[in-house]
Amino acid sequence: MMGCRRRIRRGLPWALAFVFTSGLLLWSKNDGGTGIDPALQDDWNSLRLKRDQQEYIDRRGLHVVVGYYLGDANNVGSSANLTEELLNRNMFDPKPREGQDGVPVVIPPHLSLQMQKLYRINRFNLMASDRIPLNRSLPDVRKKMCRLKKIIIDGLPSSSIVIVFHNEAWSTLLRTVHSVINRSPKALLKEIILVDDASTRTFLGEELNEYVAKLPIPVHILRSENRIGLIKARLMGARKASGEVLVFLDAHCECTIGWLESLISRVAEDRKRVVCPVIDIISDETFAYVRSFELHWGAFNWDLHFRWYTRSTPDIIRRQKDITQAFKTPAMAGGLFAMDKSYFFELGGYDEKMEIWGGENLELSFRVWQCGGSIEIAPCSHVGHIFRKSSPYTFPGGVSRILYTNLARVALVWMDEWQEFYFKFNPEAIKVRDEQQIRTRLELRDRLQCKGFRWYLDNVWPEHFMPTDQRFFGKIKNTLSNQCLEKPTGRGSLNQPMGPVLISTCDVEGRAALTRMFVMAPTEGLSSKVWSGALMTDESVCLDTPDLETADVTLKVRIVACTGQKRQNWRYDTETMSLIHLETNLCLDMPTSESSIVLKDCVDHASQKWIFEPVHWK
Ligand code: UD2
Ligand code: MN
């Protein structure tokens, strides 16, 4: 606990806990040791193993963990000692100053065992949450310029806040509700709509009805008898909403001062704008409120998992003139956004054939952009969200079936020839592809006269690292060893973000081959003899030099986040087959003694000759 407090003061993790769609999850590792009782260590270890995680230190020194998220393989109810009685007990027991101003909760050591047990129910520290009052204070995390900026509320449209939930904890659900009530201008807040997606916890029934009836703002509860998933639950809420703007929130959020007016005012100016807040982090372990970095925007990786990427340096400098300006984002995380109600339905609501969880954020993102709207992040609007390391609920029908179904629908309807790229490298998704009925969604796309995915990539996400007809996509093979460049997946260390570029056998098939794939967009075009540009690969990482000032003599080439800077530019001579680093004029070389590659003075030798071997992606 102390560790967390220390880190917050140091301000280190604006710690990105990243959201995921069908599985990949990125979060900041915030435990020095696990802090887990030895008796539960096995359980914990198996959870961690299942996540098949990779860890590295990013360029800012942030410890990042990338894990494969498996949804709920481990059925909550069946976990040892989690009885029905316990699951249905509302243990909310607030201590007046606990968690005040967003500080971390410290659980007394004698409660540690019980704390770990309760953690499994919602996959966050339920005991910590249950000790924090529903109306706890939070700091004003906005930048000074945001605080000074006056937004005139008169004349702005009213909003309906839609919160869907399935077996949420009492304290997190109602802290979300109270934070909305306490920190939204009354004139903008028409109602809160809670949609109960077939929760089984008894305290979410009559007890919840009675509680919300006493609140000073109309709170309506809609209940679905059967589990319909978050997508259909949101539709249910949206249809009942009477405000002009829909604002969606997850059921474990806390809104900070100024959050709502910053969203609504942007939507009011242009009804085709979908506006997201900056998503801050409520620690799943301590419930500390951690302000996150404002300069991230959302997109996705080759597997169509949502990802945050950092803005480029020139872009950051440009923005310094007015940091209160909203900025465009190619995709949204999914849970928190404001959208004009009539525009939401005009644009086709959600795809009702999507189940439970996942993919709807990309579907809506593509639809909004391709059909004439825009998506942006309002940096003066901050809302905290509890990012979890795994999902607490069941996925009826199986996690992978549900996730691949949802993503297959996204690809089939919106991605044109890039759907082939997705299916080619995600054979699991092929299994569900042919059974998808997508006619009405394609008709919608037609009716709205939406643009193609090519347009989206070119105009909305020019920094993308997808293959295109104008780009090279394939393997980069050394003529001496017949081995290929490979993106490292293992652990990095502090001074080697993501590790050096590896070299290994080219002959792998299917998904494994993806770590050998590179993309290069030659500035002069593929038909020219000399190509120059960045060598990009999945997750927006690029071939980069070692830190030249500090590097040891070997100059190992690394893979780091793409920045668009010159140090990531390479020239490939299709005739001599040499690959030259533009800034240093050194050549990419494969030392025989090592499995990583280096920069060396250029010589006419097979260790410096590379074959760009194209791979069909569609
Ligand atoms: C993120 C989004 C989430 C959603 C999801 C992809 C944020 C902060 N969160 O994952 O809103 O877009 O990506 O689908 O951007 N729920 C139900 N019924 C279900 C499953 C979930 O009502 O069958 C509720 C759940 O109680 C919660 C909300 O849906 O309030 C989102 O679920 P989550 O918190 O598990 O999603 P998250 O944050 O991992
Ligand atoms: Mn959530």
C-alpha cells in the first residue's frame, strides 16, 4: 500500500491501464511483490500464467504488462469459499474519511486474507471499495487552463446518463451514480438510467429500487430478465432516454468536476461529434484515483484489440497553444462517451447481433467516422474508471466464440479488404465468419453512404501500421543466415524498451508468423529502386536505433513505439539489398555470434544483405 502512495506522489503512473477488446489487455504493473497470501499464491500464479503476459518498460520508464485476457475461465461462484450467501451480502460499510480526495485505501493487515477472498468477486478490491463513502471527494484533476475556461451552460442540451451493469458491487455502482449527481450541473442532467443486465445479486433488486427512489435526480432502473450483454443493454437504456444527449458510463466510474459540461458543449456545437472524456484510473487494488496522461488517442492492433497510442512530439508542441482543445481519435475505448441521441439512432444504434462484451467500440468508431461523423477526446473532461486485469463475469456460449463473433462482424461490415487480413491471421474468427448475418448492417452502410476503410486509414488514422497496396508487407530475411527479423515478445529491461530486434527462423505459419511481419511505406513508391521510410510492425512499434549517446559498442537495434522521427527512418536498396539507417548511415547487420541485430559500418557482405519477402495479406 505504501508503495502505491509513494508512486502517486512521484506521479509515475499516469499508469496506463489499457482497455481491451477481445482479449489483449495492457495495464501498469503496480505491485512490487504480489502482496498475496502464500495460501492463495497458487491461485494467483495460475491466474497470472493464464494471462501469458509480456512485460516491458516503455520509453517513459513505465512498466507495462501485456497479457492475453481470457475473460472468465474461472467461474466466480465455484471459487473456493465464495458461497451464494457471501456473493449476495452487501458489505458496504463506509468509514468517513476513507479514500477521501482519491487517496489510496489501506486495509489493516489482519483483514488481508478476507480482502483477497473478496477481491475475486468483482476482480477488484471490494473491501477497499466498501470502505469508501459513496460521495467521496476527488481532486480537480483538470489542467489550469481547463479550470479557467468558462463553459456557458445556458442553452446546452440536457443529458441522460446510461449505465449498464451485470452483478456490479453496490459501492462501485452507487459511487458512480453519486459522482454523477454531485459533480454535474443540474441543468444538464435530466436523468440517470440504470440497466440491470440480469444481475443475480439480491441486493441489486428491491434494495436498489428503494435506494435510488430517494435520490434528488430521477434514476430509472430498467431490468432485463435474460442476460443480453452490454451492447443490447445500452440500447435498451438509450431507447428509454428522454435527454437530448446520451452519456454512457461503465458501472464502476467516478466523474470529476467539469466532466459533463466539457462533453455536452462539444456535442451541442456539432451533433455528429462523439465526445469521450479522458479516462483516469481508479486503482483496482487501492481505489486511489490516478490522473492519466491526456495525450493519448485510441486505435487498435492487427488483432482488432483496442489500444492507446501516444501523440507525436510535433503534435504535442502544436497543442501547447491551447491544451483545452478537444482532439480527434480514430477509435474510442467504448465505455465512456457522449453522443446526440437522435444521431445515435440515425446512425444505427449498435449492432444488435453482437453479444455480451467486446468489439462494439470499434464498430461504432468505424461507423461514426466512415459515415460522416467524428470522435474526439475532450481533455478537460476527466472520468475515473476501474480497469480490471480479468473479467469477473461469465460469457455464456464461451469467451472466444463471443469475442470472435463480435470482431468478425466488425470486420465483415466495415473493413472491406482488410477483413481478409484479419481473418487470415485469426483463424478462430473464420470459424464463426460464415454464420454471420450482416445484411441489415450492410444496408445501413449503404443507406448512410459511408466511406470505405481505405478512406478511414488514409484520413482518420494516417499513422496506422496496417498493410496497404502501396506498402511492403512481409518478412525481412538475412541472406547469410536465411533468418528473419522478429519483433521481440519477451521481457524487456529498463534500458532496452521491448528488447532488441531478434533474428530467428522464417518458416513459421499462421499467427506465429505475425511477429516476423513488417510494413514499410516507401516515400517514392514500391516501384522505385530505393525505398525509404519507417519499418513498422504490429502494436505501432518501429525499428529504432539504440540510444546512441549511451550505447555500448554493439549498437543493437531495438523495437520501440513509432514516433515518425528521423531516427526511425531506413533506406532499402532493392539492388544492393542493404538496409541503411538514415541518420547514421550505418547498415543493418546480422552478427553470426548473436540472435539480435546491430548497426555497423556498411560493407559488401552477406550479413548486411536483406531480402524483403512479401506476404499476401488479402
Ligand atoms: C471496455 C469498455 C466497456 C466496453 C468494453 C468492450 C471502457 C472504460 N470500458 O471494457 O464499456 O466498451 O470495453 O465491450 O472503455 N456489462 C453488462 N452485461 C454484460 C457484460 C458487461 O451489463 O454481459 C456491463 C458491466 O457491468 C460494465 C459494462 O458493461 O458496467 C462494461 O463492462 P466491463 O467493465 O467489463 O468492460 P471493460 O471496462 O473491461
Ligand atoms: Mn469497465
